[in-house]
Amino acid sequence: MEKEKKILYSGMQATGTLTLGNYLGALKNWVGLCDEYECFYGVMDLHSLTVRQNPTEFRQNARKLYALYVAAGLDPEKNCVYYQSHVSAHAELGWILDCFTYMGELNRMTQFKDKAAKHADNINAGLYTYPVLMAADILLYQADVVPVGVDQKQHLEITRDIAERFNNLYGEVFTIPEPYIGKAGAKIMSLQEPTKKMSKSDENVNATIMLLDDRDTIIRKFKRAVTDSDTEVRYGEDKPGISNLMDIYACVTGKTHDEITAEFAGKGYGDFKLAVGEAVADELAPLQKRYEELIKDKAYIEHCIKENDDKARYFATKTLRKVQKKVGLTELIR
Ligand code: ATP
Ligand code: LTN
């Protein structure tokens, strides 16, 4: 690959619908990176299979995720937005890298421990080797940088370890990826239990703002957000609820915590919660409008998927062939 621009790789699982946490913590920050980087964003549908999926809903969720990527501003002409499962090199490199990953390393993964506890009836081998497939995703594109949240940092570290181990054995095959530290990567917390992260699998609907929630729902959920018995809009460890709302407000308005404290001095929490709700609803309105248009425009979406699948396949296959050759698999006879 001619490296005029550095390569950036990221993606999300195609499970459920996205939350405000996914948006402010990840997606929103990806928009615009294509000016500086050659960007690849996957709909990580193979990873979603580690949890049992209803096939019809799963297919719809994957399409929704694709449309949300585009609606949020990932222009498919400038970013390679594609489906992981459409590029078979992911699964093929995943297998090869499984053979270069130690069980001792995988045993340390905290996400595996969390998910295994959550899905005790389905602790499958895919859940265990999840980080190796993620390593394959990243290494196939020779990514220089990977924007991920704190919860995914351990997976990026194992990716680097696997890549270095492989390179030590076979020469410089893989680029060693770095985590991408963007603008203050906000961690958005639950509106009901502000010490827990906002998560799409939360059972309490009031805890989570979904990206496709309508304006009234968004405002209502913010009005019900758990705060404290004080009245001062101030950032601090002793005020997790208010601090979370301040983080959200800061992300959507660009204001600093001090500016927010000044703006709401002498006003009650009610005014502040309403302002946060309205600001979030205003921020999401254009994305939702664009999403509604896109999801109906099957021809356009399918055109984008096809073009970008082809582009991803081209780059991924190049790396896969190199790896196959290095480990001594017999070359294809053409
Ligand atoms: P689940 O609820 O199933 O654990 P999730 O909502 O955490 O899912 P993921 O698919 O694991 O979603 O994450 C996708 C991306 O969104 C990751 O980069 C992750 O760091 C980011 N992300 C998820 N939740 C938050 C949050 N509350 N705040 C900031 N970023 C988040
Ligand atoms: N595990 C990630 C999703 C993911 C990913 C990747 C992110 C799968 N493959 C490669 C970055 C690079 C998550 O956010 N849950």
C-alpha cells in the first residue's frame, strides 16, 4: 500500500442500536479523520456472533449500523465503510493468528471475564478468541492508529504483542498499531447509575439515550437523570450524576466545565437538565433525519457497501497472501 497518509482502523459490533455513549465516545470523533488518515471502519458482524443473535434482527441491526455510520458523517466516498463478514480474509487471518496467541494471554482479558459472567449459558470459543479476530481486523489493513475507548485498550495491546511476535519470527510483515488518542475521549455514564458506563445492553431504558430516540424521549430521560441533593452545577467526584451531564453538555456544545458552571450559576438542576436534553436533541436531529433518508435508499446504501467491500478486500487480501507465504502455506495455483 502506498503510504501517503497513515492508516486508521476502527469499528463497532453490529449488536443492538447505538447509544449516546457510542456516539460521543467513538463515532462522532471518527468524523473528519479522513482528512488526515486513510480510514477503514468495519461493521463488526463476525464479532457479534459471539453472543446469540436473532438472524432477522441481526441483519437489520448491521444495516442500521452501516446507515448510522454514514448518517453521522462518515462519507463512504472518503472512508472505507464496509462489512467485516464480506471480507473473508478476516476469518482466515484470525485462524492463523490463533496459532500465534497463547491461552495464558487470552485468560487475562477482562472483557472475556465480564462477558462470560454475563452470558454464563454460552461461554463459547469465539468469545474467548474475540481479541484475536480483532487483531486480524487491525493488522490486515496495516493500521498505524486505532481509535478505541478505554474498554478496548487491552485488546489493542494484545494485537501489538501478536504482531511483534509474528514480525520477530518472519520479518516486518505487520505495522505495529498505536492507540489513537483524540480529543478528550469522553466516557459517558448511565443516566440512572452514573458510576456505571452507559451501555446498550442496560435493562433500564431510562439509563440510556439511544441515537434514534425522538426529541421528547431524550428530554424526558434527561429530566429523570439521577443527580444529588445539592443544587450547584459543579464538576467533581462527589457529584457523578451532574459531572456526567456536564461531560455530555460539554461534548455537544464545546463549552468547558467552568463555562457551564458559570452559565447555570443560581439556576436549579431542572434548568440544567432541560438544557442538556435540548442540546442533545438538537445535536442528534440532523443525524436522525439523514438516517431516515438513508435507510430508505436501499440502492445507494448497497452501492456504497459493494464499492467499499471491494476496496477493503483488495487491501486485506494483499496482507493475507503475504502472511500465508511467510508461514509456508502453499501458494494458490492460478
Ligand atoms: P455493550 O453494551 O454490549 O457492552 P457497548 O455499548 O459498550 O456494548 P461496544 O460495541 O462495546 O458498545 O463499543 C463500541 C464503541 O463505543 C467502543 O469504541 C467503545 O469504547 C465506545 N463506547 C461504548 N460505550 C461508551 C460510553 N458509555 N462512553 C464512551 N464510549 C463508549
Ligand atoms: N471490540 C470492539 C469492536 C471491534 C474493533 C475492531 C475496534 C472489533 N474489531 C478493530 C477497533 C478495531 C468494540 O468496540 N467492542
